[in-house]
Amino acid sequence: MFRSVLLFAVLFCTALAARAQIQVDLKFSRLQYIAYEPVLATVTITNLAGRDIDLHDDGDQSWYGFEITGDHDRLIAPNRRPQEGPLHIAAGTSVTRKINLTDLFPIGDLGVYHVRANVFFADLNKFFYARAKVFEVTSARPIWQRTVGDPASDGVRTYSLMTNRFPDHTSLYVRVEDKQNSLVYATYSLGRVIAFDEPHAEVDRDNHLHVLQCSAPRVWSYSVIGLDGRLLKHETYAQTRSMPQLRRADDGAVAVHGGARDLPIAPVAGRAPAKLSDRPANLPPED
């Protein structure tokens, strides 16, 4: 009898320790995002329970999730269930993951959103919550737009370039959408742009979008975007005796002439399904 009571007491104390010492933190790299661009939430899980823990789904209950509310405390329902394999966290260690909330929730409407991350520990049937954080979804200033055909689907795609001014810089954004069917394939930043020079844009014979922007004094960024929104190329050029310029050949090919090409900023890669540990594939570094 004494041993049974002692065992129960040990298990009870262990459960209380786990309840008190599993910490969840949530951060965003900035407070303002453009509609439909990736909103990356950084979640850090710290195990201070004094023993290793394993986080895993329990039936229909995912081991991690988010509660998001919009204007007037409107609860935003997720588009789909998060998908991530089990996570083992050793005692006394932390694990950090980045999650694209745009992939999981319909947060394209303009406004302010309140987010609270949660982790479900199946062993205790208990949720652990991070402090709520706030971000804003806003519009950007349109500067260029072109609608082209998509031979693969016999439909059309609209490329748009937009700028958004932050406190310390201005960023250039690209959006690829099918306006007829209200589908947005991608929205993301191509990096900083200097205000005194407008970005240059051309569409090649394959209907890929080429963009050349002055991103810093005597430095130019060159990007190629596909019909599905993928970033196919992202390079930098330094201004030498000649200034980099986009030129369209007679056969419809588009290339940069002038300047000196630097190493690619990002490799060419396909777009993979987003996971808890993934940043959206092959985007330029966040400003």
C-alpha cells in the first residue's frame, strides 16, 4: 500500500513538473505583411520538465496548432490540419520551428490578427500556450501589371509588381494570380528597392516574368518568376562602366546586359509542400 501511494505521488509530481516546465514562445520577424505573402511564425518549444518528452498527434488532435482571431474577435478557422511528424525534445533543450501561417489559414483579408500558438502533450492530455502576438495584413502600392496566357491550362495569369514602405526601407513585391478564378498562386518580396529608380519588368517568350530592380547604390537584383509563382532565378549585378538593363531579343528571350554578375542569391528549386520546419521554398531573405 505504501509503495502504491509512493508511486502515485511520484507520477503526480512528474506530471505537475511537466505542466509547469514546458514553455512555448511565439515570434514574428515583423509586424506588417502584404496580403497573401508568407506570414512566418517562429515557435520555440523549451523542455524544462527534467526528462525527455515526445510530442505527437493523438487521433485527430495535432500536437501543435494556432488560434487566430481577426477584427471584432472573429475566430479564423484553418484551411487544413497541420501535418508534421513526431518531435522528440531532450531534457533541458529547445527546438525552434518556422511555420507559414498563410499556408494554414485564410488570412488574406486586410486587418489586424491576434495569434496564439499551442502545443498538445498527449501524455498528459494537456495544451501549452504561448503569449499572444499581433501582426497586420495590409495592401501595397501597385506599380506594374501584365496579364499573359498559360499554355498548360489554357487559362491566364496576371503578374503584378507592388511596393510597400517600411520604417527603414521600401520592398518590392510580386504577385501571380488567376483573377478569373480568384486564385492567388504566390505573393512575396523580391527584396529592397531604391525609390529613385522604378523597377524594370519584361515577359519572355515562355511568359516568365523578368524583374530588374536597384536594391542598393550601384547594386541591382534580377529575378525570374514562373507562371505558377515559383522564383526561378535570383541574382545580383554590380554597376560597372555600364548600368545593368533588361533587353528582349528578337526571338523573345530576355536577359540582363551590362554590369557584372555576382553569385546567385538563391538556388533554383521547385516549390515543396510547407512543413513545420520549412520556410517557403527559394524566396529571397526576409528584409
